[in-house]
Amino acid sequence: MEKLDAIAALAALAQGTRLDVFRLLVQAGTDGMPAGQIGERLDLPSATLSFHLNQLRHAGLVTFRREGRSLIYVAEYAAMNGLLAYLTENCCQGDASACGIGVCDGSALINIKKGPVQ
Amino acid sequence: MEKLDAIAALAALAQGTRLDVFRLLVQAGTDGMPAGQIGERLDLPSATLSFHLNQLRHAGLVTFRREGRSLIYVAEYAAMNGLLAYLTENCCQGDASACGIGVCDGSALINIKKGPVQ
DNA sequence: TCCATATTTCCAATATCGTGGAAATATGGA
DNA sequence: TCCATATTTCCACGATATTGGAAATATGGA
């Protein structure tokens, strides 16, 4: 992950509403959640929610797919793992693999890969 | 780590100059680095550097100690580990320990603790 | 085609951030 | 005490972020 990508991801998450949205999507897993349902859960006006979803999308932290009239937003686990890897890249005298950074792919526990990010 | 602490840490790191400063201090390890040397390395005006060091300090990401006329800034590894733990807290259907989040304490490799953050 | 629903875009107002020159403060040494 | 060095505080400017009402757009169904 490049520095500018890391900054974009950090800035996107450094905001209460967006952190709430992202964590909700992380919990929702790979099924994702329609925008309307996110707004309902977090009690957000549609324009406000749309703005924040766009920020998260531009930062690469979420994607979406259309299903009928709904747009289903999904957390981008690879981006989160990349951010964790970037933050720990300079730890441990440069031997990031020594940190054993965990990864999450959003699916069932049996699918979770162990070991350092590539 | 509480939500507001996480947001403060994310916001502090979501800025090019501060990310540079923090990573420099992470590399410097527990010895830290005097403010003047940080400014020299990153070519920053003293007022600008001071402002950013303050932001990092308020976010709990760095501390400092005085040594003569110099203030030695040091990365706060616990805060970084707390942030990583917070970000992955909602992964894996709530079983964060399954992610095996790595930790770094800034000292030699032999001191690195393995396993999930408490 | 017409309507209801889901979501986005447009817009303006307010608030906060990042920058760096200049002055102030703290420390140590002569 | 006086000076040099290290760093911070003060200040003001321009840039960027957050908010939400209102209007626009897209989709699906009757």
C-alpha cells in the first residue's frame, strides 16, 4: 500500500459517522448491507450517508453492487488489511513479518488466513 | 480503546507530515529522537513541526522527555497496537483473537510478543 | 406511461485543519 | 548576568471537511 492510499484510508476512518458505517459493514460481512438499511441503523439523513459512503468508496474501503433499487455496500477487507500492514511496516526494525499481522477476509472463521500479509 | 481515542489516533495519522513524523519515530525505536533532528530529517519549519508533534501527543501516539535543551519524542507503541486492535475488533464475527493481531513494542525483535492483544 | 421507492447530486453555511513568520519561553554555558 | 540554542506559542491566512434540505436521477412495478 502506498502512502497516499494509507492517508486516504486513515482520513476516511478518522470520522465518527464513517467509522460507524465501516464497522457496521465489517460486521455485516461479505453479504454487505443496502444503503437505506445503513441509514436506518445509524439514523442518518440520506444526503449525509451518501456523502460518507462516497468518501469510504474513494478511499477504497467499501465497494457496492446494485440489487434492484438498492445499492448494497460491502466492506473491502483487503484495504483494511493493507492499512494494518502499512502501519506496522516500519515496526520491528523493518521486519514486519515478525509482527504476525492478522488478516480478516470477512467470511467464516474457517476461511481466515493466518500469518503476515504478502 | 474507546471510539474517540481511535478517531483521534486515525485523524492524527491521516496527514502526510504527521504520518512521516510518526513512522520516523517508530523506526527510531524506544530511544526516540529530538524535535530538532526530526525537523532536520523531514525539512520542516519549527512551528509546523511543533504543531504536528502536539497533534500526535494529544492523540496519545507520542510522548516526550527533556534532555538538556532538547525534547526527545518517542513513539507510543501501545497506542498503535490499541488502534490495530480496535480496527479489527469487529472482524471475524466478533472473535478478534482469531485474527492474530500482531504487536510491536519498539524494542529488539526478541522482545516481540506474539498473539492477540488483550 | 405513471408512480413510488432508493439513492445521489447540488448547494450553501459553518467549522476545523495546515501552514509558517515572528515573538516568546526554557535551558545550559561562559 | 548575558548569550546562544532548542522549541513552543501566537496569529492570520487559505484550504478542506461536514452537514442536511431540496432537487435530480435510477429502478421496478402497475
